[in-house]
Amino acid sequence: MNFDQALQAAEQAQRSGNIDRARELYETIISHSSHTDALYGLATIYLQTKQFALAIPLFKQALKQEPNAADIGYNYILCLKESGNIQAALLVVDEMKKHALLNREIAMAYAFVSYQMNSFDRCITLLEKLNDNSTKTTHLLATCFMQTEQWLKAMELWQSLAKEQPQNCLLYKNLSIAASKGMKYETAIEAFEQVVRLEPTSGNFVKFADLYLIAHDSIQARAKISSAIAMGDKSLGRYETECKICRFENDRNGALLAAKAAIALKPSSDFAWQAIQEFGDKQDNETCVNRLATLTQDTSSSSFELQQNLFTYAKALEKTANYALAFDQFTKAKSLQYQRFCDNGNQYDKQEVEQQYQHLSSIPYQAMSKSRKVEHIFIVGMPRSGTTLINRLLSQPKHNKSCNESNGIATCFENSLLKTNRNPDQLADFLSEHRATHHHAYRDYVGIESQVLVDKMPHNFRYVGAILATIPNARIIQMRRDPQDLALSIYSHQFHEYHNYACQLEHIAHAIVQANKLMDSWKAQFPNQVIDLNYQDFVQKPLEQGKALFEFCEQTWDDSYLDFYKQSVPSFTFSEIQVRKPINTSKIGYSEHYQEQFAEFRRYYEHYYLAGR
């Protein structure tokens, strides 16, 4: 039997399921010649029998001999993935991209493997190069856009799919999610109207109520939750959503009733415990302390719910003046969150932050002229520095409208300024040349029409130069706060993993110093369009400071604006409770209760402050 005959026999044995005979024939061929088909055939047998360590070198050798063989590459990638060698598999995907484009089906296979390995950017690259508008490709691409938080791109694709399949409820659900994440609330609501038309369940009415809350429409949220209640809904989701609605309506009694009903169904409901701690009386607070002490004992899990309950437990302890034990709970919660960040490879990198901020401040921005009235106001600074308070104040005039915390500025500038090979001078020219495009893209992202738009995304402090080089006569309000009070407020709250500095006192100290340093540079470069506002100064003299702030923004002041806390306007940040109270000084110097625990923070802050001078 010659090699060709042996190979045919081996392949026939493999197809018929006679694996032992096929392996014997492949091994015989390979012992005499490194025949590519024999290497590949034996490798696939080892892949099939999950003998990955034996399969991998055979796939590697076969692909080296025939680098254009897409089927070999595809199965090699699958083998690496199944064996846990994810990074190696991704490298092979990158190598095979150019070959994948020769064959649509193989390209789709590579894209799907990339998706399975959570390599969504690679999947997007492959699918976009295919330029294929088939349903399967569009669905996978939309899903990848969702995973990478490219909400508006995902929204457009879900819209096209929904037109093709108007009875597909899942498509409308995905469209609604993408639109709401992209702050296109009108589109999100229209899509969910189709969801409840196709599936008019009480659970969907509960979700619809939650969507209306996100869209800042508590009246419609109340109407939808009432529909769910009328249908007999007594689910945990119903009570938690009802609790949210009551909180945003400032209905304390209603929030407490809903929260207690939620806890009856699920004793560990973090949202419910948070409401009870915030709205309850002294007895409710004692219940929080006692029950949460038990519920948070087991920290072997790092679930979000456990972390949030630890924060709530600590807040309840603060009300009893047990600050030492409260700090211990904050630290437990932060440790669990930090571990999750580490597991995801998302540790805070001090050097990277310093390099980014140095790069951003080195660009010779060309600020726009003052030929127009103020139409944009940006409130920036570290989180917990008072941005929500000032946002509520500046939202009082009828011609002002807030988009709250929009990602529009970061969407416009993060990649073009930080992920580029252009030097600072080239970036300045780039911003100048694309002013109109970026301005339009930002307004389109926000999707709000008003005479004056207020944006309170705190971390826009990174892009103050780009904002002023793009948007005519914008005003920037940089919030400042006592470093230790600010650090405590950050340390005592749960943050999205984007804020990976928020888990350790050293990193918080570094982040505050670097943010202040960058904001100092903006104030020095653009003194007529950038103002610093100290939280302590404002809450101590709100009338005086408010008048000066409105004058800076070319706004007409009215003393009644300080009564904003009387309005039941939804706020979607940690500060939602504080902004429903009259302006007060209760949080000034609150960190003095933690002087001993924050000695570490003060040492790090002084070190980084002196190092940056």
C-alpha cells in the first residue's frame, strides 16, 4: 500500500468511526513522511478525543507546511481554545485573518471562534472586512458591538434586523437595550412598545417601567409598574423597580414598603437593604446592622450583591458612630472588588495614567473663539466632588437641559487622542480640521435639543483641551474637594470597573493628585473658559457662589434655583439622596471620623503631591 492508498484508507476509517485504525494508518504515514494531510488527520483525531497536548504540535506543523490552509488553521484554533491556550489561539486568529477573507464561511468560522473566546474586537474586524449583510453576520456583529459597548452601532444593526423580522421579540429587546445605553431613549421606548405588544407579560411591564426610569420619566414608569401590579405581579423585580420609582419620587414610605416586600422574597436583596438604610428610622437602621452582619459574613464569593451589602452595612454602622467597624466593611468590599479587577486584568497603572495626562496636556490646543453665546457647559472633576449638585443647580433655567453623565466626549476623543501615533502638533491640527465633525458627533450622541446643554460626566476633565478646541465658547466647571473627604467618599461607594483606582487608598491618592494636576494645567491655559469650584466653598456660601457661577456661564441668576431639592427630578448617581436635601455642610470634614484609618492615604497623597511639583 503506497502513501496515497494509506491516506485514503485512514480518512475512510476516520469517517466511519474506526478511530483506532485511522490513527494507526496516520502514524505509519507520518513515520515515513511528514505528509500534511496525515498530520492534520491525526491531529483531528486527538482533538476529537480531547488529547490536546498531542494534537497541538501536529496542527502547528501542518499549518507551517500549508499556511494558507484555512481548515487546518480553524481546527488548530479550536484545539488551542479547548485546551485553555486562549492567547495562543488569538495569535493564530490574527495570523489567519488574511486567509480567512478568501472564503466567507471560513471567515465566519474564525469570527465565531474569536467571539467564543471573548475577543470581540477581532470578531468585529473580521466581520467588517467581510462586508456581508446576511442575517447571521449582522446578528453576530451587533452582538459584538454590544459586548464592546458600541451602543449606537449595535442599535442600527438591531433596527435593520427588526425590520426583517418584525415578530422577533428578542431583536426588539436587544434594540431597546442598545438604544437606552446609547441614550436614545425615544428609540428604546418605541422598541419596547413592540416587546410588550408581542409579549404582554407582567415581567415585561416591570422592565418597561425600569426603562422609563432610565429615560427620566417617572410618571410613565409608575404607569407601567401599575400595569404589572394589576396583572398580579409579586416578583422580586416588581418590588425592586417599585422601590426605585418611590425613591425617585421621594416617597420614603412607599420605598420602604417595597424594599421590605423585596427582602421577604430575597433576604439578601442589596437594592432593598440600601433603601431601608437610606430611608428608614433608627429601628430600621438597627435591623440593617443586625441582619447585614450575618448576610455579609461569608466573603468567599465576590458577587456584586455581597459587595453592595457590605457598603450598606458600613453606612448603617456610620449612623451608630461605629466608624472603625464601618471602615472594616468598606475595606472588605473594596478588597472583593479589587480581586475582580485583578482577575479581569484591570489593575490601576499609575505610570500609564501619568503618561496619558502628560500627553493630553502637551497638545497645543487651539481654543474656539467667543463669537457665540454659551451653549455647552461641562461639569468635570473626580467622582464624588460635587458634580451632581452643580448639575442640578445649572439645570434649573428653562432653557438649560442636562444630559447627565454622557459618554459622548470620550467617544469622540478617547481613541483619536490616546490611541494614535500622531504627535501633539499633529493632534492639534487634527482637532482643528475636524471641529465640525466632532461637534456634530457629540450632539448626535447626546440626542438632546436645548439652548444650553449641561454635561456632568466627571472624567471629561481629561478632555478639557479637546472640548475647548472643538465646541465654540464652551464653559468648563472643574470641581475640587478636600482630598481626604473626597477619598473617603470614593472609598465608601461601589464603582464601575472603569474606576479601577477606587479600591485602594494609595491608588485613590494618586488618581486625585494626577487629576488635580491636569485640571491645574487647563485652568492655566484657558482662564476665561475654565473655572475651579470648591465644594466646601459652595456649600458654605451657596448664594454667593451660585451667582458667580451663573455669571461665568453667562446665565441669569434667580435665588429660587437653590430650592432645586424640592423637585422630584430623578438623579441616577450615588448623590441622588443628597441632592434631595437643602444644601448643607454635613459632609465637610466627615473624614475626620476616619483620621487613624486614613493615615495611609495622607502619606501617599503627600508623596505623590510633592513628586508632581
